[in-house]
Amino acid sequence: MRRLPQTPGRVVSALLAFVLASAVALLASAQPAAAHGTLAMSSPTDGTAVREPVTAVQLYFTEKVAANAYFTITAPGGARVDNGWTYGEPKPLDKPVREYFLVDGKFEPREYTTGFPAVVTVAHLPAAGQYSVSYLSAASDGDAVRGTMTFRYTGKATPAPPGWSPPTHQPDPSLVAAIEQHSTSGQASAAPAVSAAPPVESPATAAASSASNDESGSGALAWTGGVVAVVAAVAGLIIWRRRAPATRPSGRGRASKAPSGRRTSARRGGSRTVGGKTGTTARSGGDRRTRTPGSGGRQRSAAVGRKSGTLVTASNPVATASTPAAQEATSTQAPATLEDESRLTPADPLLRHDAAGTPGSRLSNTHLALLVGGLTLALLAGFGLARIGTGTEEPARDARQPAGAPATSGQAMSAADGHQHAPGAGPHSHPGDGGTGATLAAGTTVSAGGYTLQPLERSQPPGVRADYRFRIVGTDRQVATRFAVVHDKPLHMIVVGRDLSGYQHLHPTMASDGTWSVPLTLARPGGYRIYADFSVTRADGAQLPLVLGVDHSVAGAYAPTALPPAQPQAAAGPFEVSMTGTPTVAVTAPVHFQVNRAGTAESAQLERYLGAYGHLVVVREGDLGYVHVHPEPELVDGTVKFWLTVPSSGRYRAFFDFQVGGKVHTAEYTINLP
């Protein structure tokens, strides 16, 4: 006697066991996020408002900062008001901080309860508003310690000291070089760090901080929820099938325990009756098919299986046997037939009705409940183990810094850093192909992250409107067609001449075959750089932000335009735009833009453009390295505020896009960094 395959119970048991093991392995091994030498607390506290004049800002780190550490304090108007710094006296931290170090391939925790302060003197407070503090240092293991914090001053302005002039010095070159060398030598720590630029629900800095604090567990929560949902669906399906009625509607597959004396078997071309329904069984070679009356000549393939101790038939309509496709489909099927049902006796375990979980059940309700319950407990336990030690910790500010700064532990911000562009996200930049260390300029290569920019045109005549077309191709040589919408568009195309003139910000459209196209007019002959700034959606659903660059040429005599001198003001149509702040090499520094109507002090009514009050593109002279930065979600003291990390010394051209009255304008600036 041949028994039917006992697949439901065994398959489901194996599936649940596999998910159970995966849950324990994945969740229990998750590591809390932390960085090295982090900022543990500050006075004033990050994101708070103070009314009394502040004479110094105290930043408490988990270890002493380097002797050549660099600090800046920027006033609301963009001018620096820091006046040097000194070491302070260590003091107990308000909350212990746990950091993780990679030792022999494992993350070892270290808990810090003492803060080592750097006291940064405030020369004066020229106005009420938001003050920004930036810092750069190197941890004892060489990792970069980099970040920002802010506080809002609501009191009266205080006068500047006699003879005061704002500092303009840059970080110690040896500090920048040491961080760069450490990050490129392969010695940078692999300690995990909190992802930058989480979604921000309010413009307040404090809200941004709390949002990033919650983000470290979002992946585990999402994974847990997904697994629980799958398990619940499987369990529901099993219970539903176990409690399904024995007889299904006429015309579909039937499940029946035939009454005594009414069960007959069908042999080669004979007739049979199951539950009072009569049909004929056709047999061709090894194929058996049951033809039911009234089927209109269509074939139904009958498979017999076990469901809760009851024999069931699963019928599926197929094409008529007269077609070749139908003959091929039916000839390849080898289901168990109703003929086999007659070979089973009521004493056979397969015929025991175990819907109530009787001893003959292969997968009883009790066993199912134990499996699902055990899986749920394992998920919760694994998630809890992953979060031990982080629930009460305040992540250091440099682990929550605005994107645009390099990774907190000295690692390069690569294209695959998981950077997301959620609506309402705080200030951030596009790291693109990253580079290493402080060199964050992107777009210097045509390939990055496994994707390549393939232009279909590489040149065009001057002054002629022509379609520029290109594709994004993956490592599998397949054209990418799945892109995430970032700042209202799936792809941003930036065009800049090699002399840093001729800037354009365009938005191509994609055809069904993955070919992007956009009308492009280039008035002057010469070489241009075209950047594709996008986030591709991978097969696993994750988003990969990338910036790819390729050269483009316009035929004719090339006469490069000299780079204009650095000026804080620029004209953009009927507006005058002032740029304030001190761009600094390797330091995340605030830069503000104030838009007024030309010749007046009247502020323009800025509108959101591509989801933000402005966009800032900075291109480096020479290799045309590219940085694309996005501002705070709301205006700060009436200005558009960016957190800009300049990759290296050199000359740059900055392009600030903004919108007024439905029209986009661009203000251009030159930045010189010795």
C-alpha cells in the first residue's frame, strides 16, 4: 500500500523551524550602535534654548580630544564667535555611554561614566537666534570625531571685545591628514554607527535628535514584524485548512469521505463515483485525468492529498487537450489519483480525522501553538538582547550628525551607507561614490556601487537643443529601471562646464526600457561634466544612493571662463542673495543664504522647490568632485541653512537653487579654501 506524501505537516514544521533559527541568529546577534570618542553631553544641552548670556560652550567627550582639535561657534548671522578652547575638568556624565570596539573579530563593549570637556570660549552673542557648534578631532585609535550641536539664545545681544575680529583659520592640516591617512589605511574601526539624517517630524533640532535615537532599532522592528506576519499567515492557513468542510462546492475539487457502499475505484478508462458524483477517468500513458460531466470538453487534473486526516482532491482548470500546450501541460503532471483512495483503510493513519489534535495528528493544534509561541518568544528575546545597554543611552551627537559629514568612526561615507531620503528629512548631502576620509566629493567616476552610467550621446553642437539620453546599468549588465523618488524626482541630472560655468539642474524622464532622456542646450563649446544623482532600488527593496559622472563635449573653439572672485553676495534674477558662514575643510559647518529683493531689505517669500527651501550643489575645480547638500526642513532665523562639509582644500563653485513665485533661480558663488 502506497501512502500519499505527508507534505503539509512536515513542510510547515520545517518552515517554522527555519524561521525560528533565523530569528534567533539574526536578532540575537544584532549590535547596538555606537561610535568612538563620542560627544556624551554638552552645556548648553543640544537643541535647548537659553536666556542668559553664554560665555563658553562645554563639550564632554568620552575621552580627551586631541591637542590640535578644531572647534567653531557660528552666530545666527553666519559669523564665527568662537575665541579658542581649553581642556576642562572631567566630571561624571549624566548618563553612562557605551561604545563598541572591534576586538579579534567581535564587538567588545566599553562603558564610560566620565566626560572629558573641551571648553570653547564665546567671544560675544551678536543676536538672538540659533548658534551652531562644530568640532573635529581624532580618537585615541585614530578614528575621526566629528559632529555638530546647536542651541538657541533668546536673550539680549552682547558686545564684542575691543579689537575683536571673527576667526577664519582652518583645521590643523596635520589633523586632517592623520584622519585621512587612518581612514584609507584600512585601520579605521568597523564599529557600527547610527545612520545619519533620519526622518525629522519637526524643524527643532531636539526633534531631529530624538528621531535618530529611535532609528537604530527600526530595522529589527521591521524584520520582526515581517516574520511574525508571515508566521501568523502560515498558522492561519493551516487552521483554516484543518477546519475546512469535507465537501467543497460542485464543479471544483472535492474532499469527501465516501459513505459505506458508495466508494468505487476507477480503473483504466472505467467509471467511478465519489460522494455521489460520477465521471470518467481517461488515462494516457502515465497520465490520469478525470473528466467531469458538463465540463465543456475542458480537462481537470485531479490530485489526491491528505488534509487533516481527510483525503482531498485539488482540481485546476487547464487548456483543452486538443491544443499542443494543453497536451504538454497535462502529460507532464503525475498526480496521485482517486484510484489510490480505495487502497486506504479506515485504520490507516492518513484517514484519522485529527482536527482536534488527536494522537494520530502529524501537526496538532497544540504543536502548532507551541511552535508559533516559541518563535514569537525567540523574536522578542532576540530583539531584547540586541537592545540591551542602548535603551537608556543617549547616542553621541557625532553619531547623529547631519549627513554631509563623514562617518563618525572615520569610515568613508560610501554609496552603500543606507542613506535614505524620507520626506521631511533633515539636512543631508549625497555622498555618492564617497571617496575616503574627508574627501566626500562624488561624481568623479562613471561607475560606483555596482552601477555604471552609459551615455548614448557624448557630444552635441553648440546652441542646439538636443535630447541627451543615457542608461544606468548594473553589474549584471541589466538596465536598471527601479528608482526611488528622492526630493520629488526619481533622478536629478546636473550639468556643469569644466570651467565651472554653465550650470543646469534638469530632470530626465525614463522610458519603459530604462532609457533616460532630457532636452539639453549647451551654448558654449567646451567640455562638460554630467552627473546622475539618484537612488536605485535593489532587488531586496533597499535603496542605494549614487552619484555617477560622465564627460560630455560641445564642438567648437574652447575659451574657458575665469573663475569669479569669492564674494558673499550674488545676483539671481530680481533677487540679491547673501551667503554667510565659513566653509571649512573636513568640518561640518553651517552656511546660510538670505534672499532679498534686489536693492531692498525686503525678504523674498521663498517657496519649496523639490521638497525643500533650497538646494546647494558644490563642485570642486580640477576633478569636478561633486557635493549635493539639502537644508534644514524649515527656515532658520529667516535663512536657508545648510550643513556643508567641504571635502578638501581648493577652489569651488557653489550653486544655490531657490524658488519664488513658481520660478527657480540660481545664485552662484566662488569658495576659496587654502
